[in-house]
Amino acid sequence: MSSLFSVLGNLFSGGSAGQRDAKSRRKPGRSRRPAQRVLRCEGLESRNMFSAMSLLPAARPAAAPASTPAPAALVRSAVASPSSETLRYNTNLWVNTAHTIWAPFKAGTVVDLRSDGSASEGTLSNYFNGWTNSAHSVYQEFRPSTETYFNSDGSVWAGVLQNNANLWINTAHTMSATFKAGTQASFASDGSAWGGTLEYTTTLWVNSAHTISETFQAGYDMQFTSNGSVYSGELAYNSSLWTNSAHNTWTTFKAGTEAMFNSDGSVYDGTLAYNTNLYTNAAHTTYRQFAAGNDVSFRADGSVYV
């Protein structure tokens, strides 16, 4: 076993290689590693842990991700359970369970490994052209020295964009937005982006019928539904928005704060721009005043949770 770790530790990567609280309704976030015991093993620190859009016409990376097998020496032996290891050297590792796609990982950083030995998460050592859909037909270039997360098929589900990228935001691949270089984008299995940071202030749909729109501020994280409407985003301006599914009650929400939307386009949660009287029961017979700047959550009838 020590000889295997020794071989692994001396591998180097070279050039570009193959490759969703404030509220309970938020999409799941990325996992965080629990600290556990450290075992030293010939140049590696091994910690037992459980780790966890298609792009529109734009500047393409110089080469598509390689899916040809890496050298046989890169094939890691299976371990008893998922684990994490600290790399002593820059190292090329498999990122899919079929061991046909690999990526370059940075020395001195932790990689999370699946039980088959492939990497599910780690810090890139070089620029990396990675598939972003399970069909391996769409890719993006990801930034070195940033953490990247891989699906078991080897596609990237979250990573930091090397360049500004025009990405699909719905699974039908009919709507797009431009996402900011140097920020993390998260991808659905079809290659569309369900999360990311806007490069430009952008007007986007906020209901699934695509009949209500709102303008969102550049430089803030957005989350999208599969139909391309906004689930959450930072308002660019003070905005009067529906607060019930019948669309007959509304209030004004504060610019520069996050609003979260129901599929009908009404606000589920947001920050008040002004002192506002709001109903506090479903029958709309009682109300109270809420101060400007308060974050409030609404029921489907438009009353406020208190």
C-alpha cells in the first residue's frame, strides 16, 4: 500500500486535462467537511471523512475535455469507504467512476474520494476544460486553484468559471444569461446553470408562465428553476411585487436585497423598502406594521408569517 501512495504522490498534472438557508425552501448547499483524525502515510495525509449549460455561442476553450484513459498508474485502488486525502504533489486523478475522465489537482490541497477511488471534489492545479452535462457534449473552462465538484459520471456540477460565460438557464436550452468570471456556477445534469453570479444587471422571468419579469443586480448569486424563471436573486431596484398567488396583494421590496419567488411569480420572502401594514392571518382580518428593512415571509394568501 505504501508503494501505491508513493507512486500517486509523485504524479504531476500538465496543461488542460479531461475533464442550491436563509429559509428552509432554499436548494441544498454544498457539503462541508467535518474535521476528523489524520493518518500519515508516505507523503499523503489521509483523513476518514464522508464528503460528499450548455453554453451559447461564446469563446470556446482551446480543446474539449479529454475522455481517453489516463496512464494506468493513475488508477487508484478502491478504499473501504469515501475518504479525503491531502496531496503532496500536483496529481492527475480520475473524476468518474468508470475511470475514463481525469482532472489535475493541486499539491497541498484536500481531495474527496469516492469508494472506487475517483475524486468527487478538489482544487484544480491548472486550467481545466470540464464537461457540464451528463451527456458529455457541453463544457466550460474552470479556473485553477479553485474548488471543483464532480458528478459520478465525471461532469462538473459546480466550479469557478475562468471566463465570463453565456449559459443556458433552463433545461429546454432556450433561455440564457451571462455569468461572471471568477465566480462559482452550478449545473444541472443537462448542462444548464441553476445557480451563479450575474455579470450584468439583467431582466429575467420570475414565474413559470414567463409573463412576469423583474430586473436583478449584477454581481450577486442567482438561483433558477428548471424552466428558467428566477427562484431567488438580488433586486436591482425598489420593486412592487405580488405577495399572494391570486395576484391581488402587493408590497414594495428594497433594492439590493434578495427576493425569493413562488412559481406563480409572487414573492415568498423579501426585504421591505418602507414601513408597511401587512395581514397576519389567512382571513385578512388582522394586520400589523412591519418596519422598513425587515425580512418577511409570505403565505400563498399574502399574509405574513409571524
